[in-house]
Amino acid sequence: MRDRLRQCARYERGDLADPNPVDRGKNGWKIHLITERSGLPISVGISAANAHESLALEPLVRGIPPIRSRRGPRRRRPAKVHGDKGYDYQHLRAFLCGRGIIPRIARRGIESSRRLGRHRWVVERTVSWLAGCRRLHRRYERRADHFGSFVAIAAALICYRGLTK
């Protein structure tokens, strides 16, 4: 009986919905994304609110689809990745270099994140476009797979709007 109650409580809270350390301990998710220079999302993912951002970088980079080009072979990777100090770990730099991607990550205690502002606002703008979708902003979904699917649909709509202009 006690195990059944735990399962019900887990379902009510939703899988991947852990306490957010900056939002009074409310349960929630984080949306992680990689965008191109114009702000179109290339790869999206979600994680628990209390998970560190650096854990999401490797799955996002692995999730980049092949990009078809009119000239030359298909590209499977970006040339560079810009990131803030939360991604300054040696294993992440080695992972990116191993895939042929130049890491442009601010170093903790050495560089300020101010220089990343001109690159960072593109990602922040895309996150605000995602937050414009009411279903994502209000967090109606309890299950992580449903929420992830709606994030992917919203990213596809953003790409569609950006490519049809």
C-alpha cells in the first residue's frame, strides 16, 4: 500500500519534475536548446529543474540532425558552440573537440560572461519564443514525455515561421 501511495505521488508530481532551487522549491522542468545564428532551434531537450545545465550538453549535441546543403556533403555538427560559465568543464571541452566543434565557453574565475552577450541573446530570444506558447508557459503537462513532445512541436513551429519569412 505504501509503495502504491509513493507511485501516485510520483505521478502527480510528474517524472523529471524536481524542486526548482530558485523558484521557492516548486516542481518544474528546464528547457535546453541549441540554436543557429539566426535563432532557429536545432536541438531541444528537457531536464529536471534542479539538474545542472552541463549534463544536457552532450545529448543536445548528439541530437543535432544532419543538415542538407545544396553544395557539399551533409553537415552533422556546428563549427562552434558558445556557452556560459556553466559549461566550463574539461570533459565537455574534450567532448566538443572530439567531435570537431570549437568550444567558445567563458572560463570560471577568468573571463566575464559579458563578452558572450552578443551570442547569448539569440538563445534567450528563442527561449522567449518558446515561452510564448501557452501550453509550455503554463506547464499543463505532468509527464515529461508529453512536455518534451510539446517543446519539439513548438520548436518546429518556430522553425516553420522563420523559414517562411
